Amino acid sequence: MKPDHTLQRPARIDLPRLLRRIAALAEVGAIDGGGVCRLALTDEDRMGRDLVVSWMRELGLSVSIDGIGNVVGVRAGQEDLPPVMTGSHIDTVRTGGRYDGNLGVLAGLEVMAALDDAGIATRRPLAVAFFTNEEGARFAPDMMGSLVFQGDLPLQQALDTRGIDGTTVGENLARIGYDGPAPAGQNRVHAFVELHVEQGPVLEHEDVTIGAVTGVQGIHWTEFTVEGTSNHAGTTPMRLRHDAGIVAARIACFVRDLTRELGGAPLATVGQVQFFPNLVNVIPNRAVFTVDLRNTEGPVLADAVQRTLAYAMDVAKAEGVRLSHRTLADFAPVAFDEGVVARVESIARRHGHSVRRMPSGAGHDAQILARMCPAGMVFVPSVAGLSHNVAELTHDHDIQAGADVLLDLMLELAA
Amino acid sequence: MKPDHTLQRPARIDLPRLLRRIAALAEVGAIDGGGVCRLALTDEDRMGRDLVVSWMRELGLSVSIDGIGNVVGVRAGQEDLPPVMTGSHIDTVRTGGRYDGNLGVLAGLEVMAALDDAGIATRRPLAVAFFTNEEGARFAPDMMGSLVFQGDLPLQQALDTRGIDGTTVGENLARIGYDGPAPAGQNRVHAFVELHVEQGPVLEHEDVTIGAVTGVQGIHWTEFTVEGTSNHAGTTPMRLRHDAGIVAARIACFVRDLTRELGGAPLATVGQVQFFPNLVNVIPNRAVFTVDLRNTEGPVLADAVQRTLAYAMDVAKAEGVRLSHRTLADFAPVAFDEGVVARVESIARRHGHSVRRMPSGAGHDAQILARMCPAGMVFVPSVAGLSHNVAELTHDHDIQAGADVLLDLMLELAA
């Protein structure tokens, strides 16, 4: 349906229409338990892409596909200016939910449809995008498509990336027909806003409907390897032990306790550990484990990393074991545009929704777009904080609330 | 060679002969690195048994095999009394050494040979035994043969035991031809002494040659399962976490620290741990780990177990996770006969060897025999404390020292 700009009336989100699109997209790559498996650039991803592109075309959007497979649908504005863009991703992890990423893309489409219904034209063009391989579950790094779109990741380097099955991004893009002609890395965007499920428990826990996302916290991942001596647990006195396992345990306790001392919004997780030989009655001669440290404040995060390393070296020395470590990830915190954050807050309040400022704990395409234009995000609650899980759920009324905020936010930014 | 009792002179251990037997037995089931794989009741075990039995017969011993495959070779005494017995086992773990168990059996044979060489007759008969499935690496429980020999484990129950490959002890015994006719569980033994490698680092560390083993420490194994909630490490504030992993880490630190407070000779080991889903950025929803607590004092061990359980419940409650536990092993400490221990000390000193009293950290057949007669053990140093390892090593001069002590010990007990 083409917009009829002569019939202008308040635009309204059509929740059933949005929910139908969410359900239809969730059928592509559906897995048991209500979840979705559409790893980037698989046949399932292609089918999902085809479906969303068909909806873009039904809405009369001008669809372009760039060399990394990012798809952008543009709704013309009254003036030929850089667009106000929304969007997210439609790839999922192996046992993903139906809202992560998909909600942002489909709510963007719903905004377009609602404006069409209301006959509203905007001064600036509006665009809805889905970016390739946001999850990073098949190809590293994650947020690959937005990085190429923004220009920090060279296209050819992205195309040459080999995934977990040994094939490259480039050959998979060609195979599924999404190696598009649009130039990547030279885009101009006036502002970028992304609606996303929180993927955490804070909004639900505090009974708040809308998160005005202030930025993305910094992330530092370290993998520690402790090498001690394997000996019989029954014949080796405590004083003669070089136990790799106890060193891992002490560091895990240290980083947990450290979060009580630090400023910012400190997070510390030891999610992965392996002991060798991993037998009841043998002192571990090797422990490999990860420490995931996050903070909204860059200097506090750096301090946490340093203190953890210093403690780890001390405790390893005391136990007489060797310690090595490597950095698996290191992202500085990203601050979203204060103007966008303030708009999210005020629009949410205008709609009668409770709202709070909060950092994002996970990475999102919006943090990459923030390098090229004012950017921000709108969070809606995740039931039980679950995400990357087939049981991922956001209630319909929260989807409505989020889409309402997105609609007004895009209208304001495009005015 | 038959003993010629008319030519009595001091008996002397022939070290080269003992070492040759050790080397020959180590060739049966030899594996890379100088180790041995002779799991109980395998073809390799049968070949090892056949070799040792052939040596028993060469020495003129009266060989009997009981229903669980224990083999006893008896050298007649001047009086028909219950024998003074030595022995150990010749089964090994999958990557075992050549001394663990084997040394005790072959030193026992060497004692017989030395007495023959010297033309010495003893008042009591002397016996050397090897017991079936001491290691428990294929069939549980360990020390199975001595348990049946002593009478606490019914023969049929042992025969019906299924191993890691699904077959029973009984069918394997029949297959290798070691389901013997001698009655099990009705034996009379005057005293039992066992020479064994320490399997720990204490003797080497203290530069002591002979361990006069005072008993076997008590052992308590607990498997803990902690069940929390898996959530995103980046989106879940610390206060909302139910992290199974941190509870495991705290308990591991607790038991280590507890050993500093306890009396006796406390040992605590967390050797085995598994996190689920075991991903860098996911809070573990499940941690399964073991706690191995040991002590020479039964009441102190029981106290350690109780304090660990109480702490575990507290820390689990504080984190909001479920905790369950099951006991995997629970053996009370065993005290060896004071008279035997004192004899080991005085004989070692008479030979000019340094000696210390010490508990055994590992389980041994002697602790089962201690239920039916005065029993004791002689330890010799393990290089680097290594055992259950192809690199297991006891120096030749220590083997000589241990065999010398064993010889005199048996002579004194048989007088």
C-alpha cells in the first residue's frame, strides 16, 4: 500500500499486524520450545531475509543490499537528506528466541506501515535495516554487518572471514544471493535508533516498561590458564601442593568480591572452567577458565582488569603454579547520544510508561552506528531476563509500548 | 630350588633378581613411557598372573587360588600355624606404573627366595599373596579381592559386579581361568605386612627412606550439584544472579582454608568440576564438583564433612541456588597394629635407614587384612610423589631398603 499523504492523522502502531510478522518470521528456522535457529548466512537466514525483504517491498520501501548483505529499506522523505534509520538483525544464535533482533527490524517495518496508514510524510527519509551477522555465532566478529556498514571493518576482510564450519562469509553470501551491489562503508545516516529486548532482568525486576539506553558497557574477557602439578589427593600434604584448581577458585571469588568495591555498574562472571585431569582424587595440574568483566565506566573497567591480573599473579605465586592469560575481547564502553536518550525518556513518559535510564549489557548494532551519527536504543522487558534461549519472551503490551516509543522517536528525529 | 635348611646363614635380598622380576612383570601390558596397563581380569592381567604364579611354583610355594581369583603362595613353616602373610596386587590403573602393588608381591617372592638361599626355615608358614582388583579401575569397589578374602564382601556379590565395560567379575574370572577352588572368606592369617611405594612426596621431600605406616587415613568424597539460573553475563546485575559457579568456587576455597584449622593430617581436594552451559558470557546454571576430604582422625574428618556441608548450604542460600549432594565414598580411618609399626621402625633403624611414622593417603589391601589380624605396611619413596602414572619410579636402593625391612619383619613375625 502506497502512503496517501493527503489523509494525515495520528499514526498508530497496529499491534496484531506486528505480532503476525513476528510469528511469521519465527516460523523460519523454528526449533522446539518456540525458539529459532537462523545462524547467519544459512538457508534459514536466506528464507528469513526473503520474507522481510518481501514485506519491505509490500510497504513500497526502496530496498538496497550492500556487499556484506546488509539490507536497507528506505521510505522517502520530503527532502533528500540522510535518513533517520532504525533496525537491528534477524540472524539468531543456535538456540535463539524470536524477539532478539527481529523485534527491532519488524517494529521498524511497523513504524513505516503505521505512517502509511496515517498518511504521514516525514521531512527526512526513514530507513529500516537489518545487518548481517550481528550474533557472531557462526562468524567472528559479531556486529560484522554494522561494522562494514559504518566503515571500520573493510568489506574484503569481512568476506574472507571463515566460520565455524570452515566456509567464508563471502561464499555463503554469494550462495544465498545476498552479496548485493550497494556500496558498503560510505553511508550517511542522520540518526540511528534501535528497539531491542533488554535480554536482562532489570526492567522486569523493577516493573519498568521502557529502558532509555545510555550506552553499552565496556567488556573485557580474559582466559586464564593455570599450570600446577597433578598428584594424588590422598598422599600429597597440603603444603606440597601446586593445585591449579584452587587458584581458579580463588580468582573466581576475587572477581565476584571485586564488584562490591568498584564504581560504575560492575559485572564479573566466571562462566567457563575446565580442570585437568578432572578426577575426584587427583590434584588438578591444569585449570583453564574465563573471566568476563564489564563496566559502564572505561577507567573503572581498566582498573578491574588490572586488579584481577595482579591478584591472579599473587595467588599463583603463593601456590607455586604458572599462570598465563590472554585477552579474548576488549571493548571500550560506548555512550549513546544524550539528545536521543532524553527523547526516549520524554516520549515514554508522554505515553504514560515508566522509564529508566540504563546501560546495555550486550553488544548491539546501535553501538557501531553511534560512531557515525547520533544513536540510541529503546529497551523493553525480557521475561525472567531470558535471551539466547528458546524461552525468550517479551509480553505483547511491552512490544506495543516499545513500538509506540520507536514511532514517535523516528518522527521527532525526522522532523 | 628347594630350601636346604641345613645350610642356614643370614638371609640377604638379591636386588638384581628382584629388579629382574619387576622388569619382567612390567613387560606384560607395557605402555609408552615405561608404564603398565593391566586392568583387573583382562588378558594382560591373566598373563601377569601366569608369570607370577610360575615364579611361585619355581620357589616351591604351595599355590592356591580362591573364588575371587586371589592367589596365595605358601612356604611351609616348622609348625602348622596360620601364616605370616605379605602381598599386594598386580592389577594396575589404565596408565599405571610398574611399582604400585607389583613391588609388594615381588618383594614377597624375593623374601622367600632369600630364605631359601640362606637355608632358613621359619616356625610359622610364610605366604605371599596377590589380591584381585585392588585398583578398582575396572570394577568397583577397589580392594575387592582382599575384601572377599577377609570375609566382609560376599563372594557372589563380588562375582556379580559389572565393570565399566558391562561384563561381570565372574565371567571375566572364568574367562582368564582364575576362578579358583580355594574357599574365600574363611582364611586365618597370623599377621599381614605389605611393602608398597608411598605414592606421595613426603619421604622424598624429607629425605627419609622408610615409612612405618601407622594406618590409612579416612576418606570422604562428596559430589555437590549446584543449580542456579543461566543468564547473560552482560545484562544481569550482580544482585539478581543465582550463579552456580561462584558457589562451587566458594566451597573449593572453604575446604582448602579449612585444612589450616583442623587437627590430624587434613587433606582437601576439589579435583573435578563441570559448569553448564560452560560459556564465557553465560552465568552457570549448574555446577557439579567433588570434594575429597581425608584425615587420620575419624572425628576430625566427620567434623570437616559437617562443616563443609553447613558452609555449602549457607553459601547456596545466600546466592539463591539449590544445592544437593551425595556421598561417593566414606571410609573410616584404619589404624595398623602398634606392634607391627614399632617393628618396622626398629628394623629400619637396625639397617641404618632413616624412618618416619606416617599415615597412608591411599587405600591398600593391608587395611582390609587389618580387620582379621595384626597388620602393617612399609613405604618406600616415590620419586616426585608420582603414582598412577607411567613415570612412577622408586630408586633401586630404596627397593633394596624396603625389601630388607620386609624380610626381617616377616622373619620376626614368623618366629
